[in-house]
Amino acid sequence: MIYLDNASTTKPSEEAKKAALLAMENFGNPSSLHRLGMDAEKILKNTRDAISQKLSVDAKNIFFTSGGTESNNTAILGYARANKKRGNHLITTAIEHPSVLEPFKILEKEGFEVTYVMPKKDGEILVEDFKNEVREDTILASVMAVNNETGVIQPISEIKSVLKEKTKFSALHVDAVQGFCKIPIFPKKYGIDMISVSAHKIHGIKGTGALYVGDGVNIKPLINGGGQEKMFRSGTENVVGIAAFGAAVSNFKGIDTKKREELKEKIISNIPSVVINGSGNNSGYVLNVSFPGIKAEILLHSLEAKGIYVSTGSACSSNKPMPSHVLTSMGATKEEILGAIRMSFCEEDFDIDFVVETLKNEVENIRKYVR
Ligand SMILES: Cc1ncc(COP(=O)(O)O)c(C=O)c1O
């Protein structure tokens, strides 16, 4: 099996699985005052430390959540609602993950004005375009670090400079679910106020995430109850997932970005009429290719039959079968959108020539059939 769908989810690492099993044995509730509780609390501390070290921040600013979706919802809804008096304008981009776009739609219904900045054809947000939309009453911007469909890196620190220049006070939230551990993300250096991360994209297990919240950033909690996570996110913590998260962060080895380049070049030179989506500043972890005239889902299943696992657009968009909003806003044609597959990589090596050869054969077969 060649698994090239790591932007959807990754295989849990051996270290993450071991840590999770151990945490199941040490089954205490971190809020309990006895030794079992303290052991569980220690697991939370270790993971908080591992995440904060990666981001070069203080561990007290890391809060656990149920994943990237909850982190994004908490940051956006929680911040806008807590800071409504400061201004009514919010800004984001048209290529964000649905877990960012949907909270903004909710906020529009609550009376906020939201601007969605469009990307360039190469998948990057132009800082100048962003700057033109920032207003004096902008209180929050949310821009992703790495796009999940194209792998394109967005100019986060330049965006913060624009916010500083044009507003008296505006927070920056970064959805770093696809960038955490993979590209340098340092909130203090870049002036980021909130960062969302998720465990299952870096060989942890699903249903675990975290939100970095900078000092003095005021957020209204979404989940209320027993006051865990310093009242910020109630509910007994997912100790098993958090244990695996810590192990995943500590053992993340990094991905060889040359693989994407080699695969891309070989696809271009071996298969006619292909379009590479996301030619902007690419992280090197995602390769999005269109085969116009082919239905991506058919190609996906024919590759699957040969043991190669890819995705059409993002996993989330396969829940709602709609054309990719990311490729649409980048100006791709309908044929390019319907024929786009995403290959996303992890640290494990794979046979690039086999993937290219199989792609070439399957694309040729489908094209013959379509004609
Ligand atoms: C950019 C981005 N943000 C947020 C999420 C949601 O993360 P989770 O699956 O942990 O809820 C994803 C998942 O694909 C993502 O790619």
C-alpha cells in the first residue's frame, strides 16, 4: 500500500500508540487529587510542554481541545463574541478549511461583517489584497498557515504587519493544522495571537487538538462546565489522545520536500494535459494535480485498486460532494476542479516511479474510455 492521503489523516506512530496504551493503564482523571489523578495530570503537562516547545511559547498558553475543528471554532467564535465592543469587522480568506469558514458564517448571522479575501491563481493570498480589505474596525483576522488542498504556505507574518499598521487592535488567528511541526510557526516572532493544531495530522490519534492563546487575548469559552483547562474548555480531558499527541510531537521526524518536486516533474513529463494546482510558495507536503476530462473519483478508485491511496480535494469536501471551494476561488476551470486529485506525504518513503507509472496507465485508460 502506498498511502498518499496524509493531509486527511496520518498513521499513528508506534510511539503515539505506546503512549496511548500506557495512558489507558494509568486511567486517572487529571482533576482528581490522588496519585492516579496526578499521574494523568503529568501526561497533560508533558504534552503541553512538547507543543509549547515546538511553538516556542509558554506551556500555560496551550489548551487542549477535541481537534482542529474545535480549536478553530473556539478561536473565531470565542474571540469575536468576547471582543464585539471593539469593532464589527472580521477578515479571513476564501480558501480556509470549513471549520474556519462556517464559524464566520455564524458570526455574519450574529451581525458581524466578514470579508473573504480571494487567493491568486497560484493559491497564495496577496498581502496587498489583504491590506486593501483591513479596516479600522477590524478586530480579528484568521488566515491558515498551509492550505490543506494545495499545500500552499500563506504569508502570515506579513499579514500581521498589515494588521499592526492599519488597526489599533486586531488579533490574528492561524489555523496551523496542516503546518504544525512541518513549517516554522513561532507565534511570538510572527505576532500570532491564536493557533489551532491537531494531533492526527502528525501521527497522533484523532479527536485531539490544542489551541494556543497568547497572553491578554480574551476568548469566551464555547464549552462550559467543570472548569477544566483553566475554565477555558470544560470537560474531562482526553488523556489517551493527549498522551499520543505528546509522543507524536516529540517524535515527528519531518518530511523530505524533494519528493513532491520529483513526483510533480515526473507527472508533468510523463502524462499529457495535466495542471498543477498550488504553484505558489508550497510547503512540499501536498501535490494537487488536475487531469481535465477525468472524474477524479474514478481515478481515485482505480488507483486504490492498485494500492495507491489519494484523495479528491479534501476529506471534508467528500462529506459534502461540492466542487472544491479552494480550487474554485483560485480560478480553476470546472474540468480542472472535477479532475483534481490530492496526494499528500508523510515521512515514510514511497516508490515515486511506481506512482507515476500507475497514474499514467490509469489516466490513459480512463481517457480512452471517456473518449
Ligand atoms: C486546515 C485544516 N484545518 C482544520 C482541520 C480540522 O481538523 P480536525 O480534523 O482535527 O478537526 C483540518 C482537517 O483536515 C484541516 O486540514
